[in-house]
Amino acid sequence: MTRAELIEALAEKFPSQSPRMVDTSVREIFELMIERLSQGERIEIRGFGSFEIRTREPRTAHNPKTGEKVELSERRVVHFKPGVELRERVNNIK
């Protein structure tokens, strides 16, 4: 599902809200999440899951085309851990 499809589905589900308002709301939610994650904060949405920043240590990798060794510096990555309800629903556990 793309962001546009999400906005369209929410606009259909909540016809009292204008599509423009739904679009603004979804964009603001994502922007706030990005802002908080970039500040190193953890985001927890009960029943859905949590997002947090993890640090990957520097390492030596290989370029698959040339086989040349490449040094990768330390970097931060977003990690998502699904919540119990999401895991159960995805796996059809009731």
C-alpha cells in the first residue's frame, strides 16, 4: 500500500473528512514520526508495533561487482518490531 492508497482508503472510511484533510493528517503523522526518530526517540504504537533507532557498527564489506573491499562507517538504521496484535493477525492466530 502506498501513501496515496492509504489516504484514499481513509478518505473512503471517513466520508465526513475531506480528502485534503486526510492527506494533511497522514503527512503530518509521518513527518512527526520521522522527526522524532531522527532525534533518537522511540515510537510505540500499542497493538501495531514500535520503531527505534539502532546503530550499526563500522565494518568491511565487499563490492559484489568488483570483489573490492569497502569500509562502511557507523550508521543509524530504523528498526521495527511488530506488536503482539499485529503478529497474531498477520499469522491468523486467534
